Amino acid sequence: MFSKQIFLVAISVVSMALGGCASYRPAPAAFHEAINKPYLLDAGDRIRLTVFEQEGITNTYSIDQAGYISVPLIGSVPARGKTIQQIEAAVAAKLRKGYLRDPDVAVEIDRYRPIFVMGEVGAAGQYSYVPGMTAQKAIAAAGGFSARANQADVDITRQLNGEILTGRVTISDPVLPGDTVYVRERFF
């Protein structure tokens, strides 16, 4: 009888432990593939558009919530999901239609959209993205780990191809602009 009770308690402990693992989601392969792909612009990014010898057009432009930049003379240019090279080509094509014969357009990223750090950190919130940033650097920007933080790995939520994915990664994994880093509480 006593061994049956121990067996039932052991089964309960194992099932609770496995139940806790049910929420574990390793990072999908697309997480790591996104790091090596060209950067795609989205709302919250700010670009520096230079049209040589056209000071009235050369300026910094923020991508609005609808995913567009508004450029003098040519109006709205779709930017969401585009690379900087695609923006250069789109602006040049619009300028060729009655404004400039052979426009020389250059685009660079002036400011990336922010990242968000939540959970067991010193000061959860929105932080500026810096190229080459890892989850550990993002956590450091947010005041470091709290006393109860799980310091081995974190959950990152990222939008890829219009889909929002969440996966668990080590703290040395890179983050991308727009990511949300969540530091979980440790069990012991």
C-alpha cells in the first residue's frame, strides 16, 4: 500500500514536470534564418533618404503605422517589408516619372524600431535596438536580471513573414528590431 502511494506521488510529480515542459517551445528554424536575411523595414524604423543635388527631398523619414514614408513631390512610398535597396529603386522610379531624369538615390537606416524587454529584469520596457544586439545585451539595457530570473535562456517573440512566432533561445542569441524578449522566473 505504501509503495503504491509513493508510486502515485512519483507519477504526479513527473506529470507536473512534463506539463511544465508543454509550454516550452524551442525557437523555430525561421528565427535563425531571419538573422542572415536582408533587413526588412517596418513601422517605427526611420530612414535617411538622400537624393543627390535635391536638398528638398533629402531628409530623414519615419515609416508610419500603415508602412509608408511620405516623400515631397512623389507622395507615399510603401516601405513595410522592403529592403533599403528596394526603397532606393522605388523612390528613383517615382522621381523618373516627370521630376528628375536620372535620380541618384541612397537610403540608409537612421534608427531601427525598438525592442521590448519584459519579465524578470530591473526595468522592463522599450529600448533602442543596436545592430549586433544579443538577448543578454538587451537584458543589460533593461537593468539586468532580477533576483528571481532564469538566466539560462529567454523567450523571444518575433514577427516573421506576417506571422508572430515565439521561441526559447539562449541569452547569447541575437535579437532583431521589433523583438520582445521575455525573461522567465526561475523555479528554484
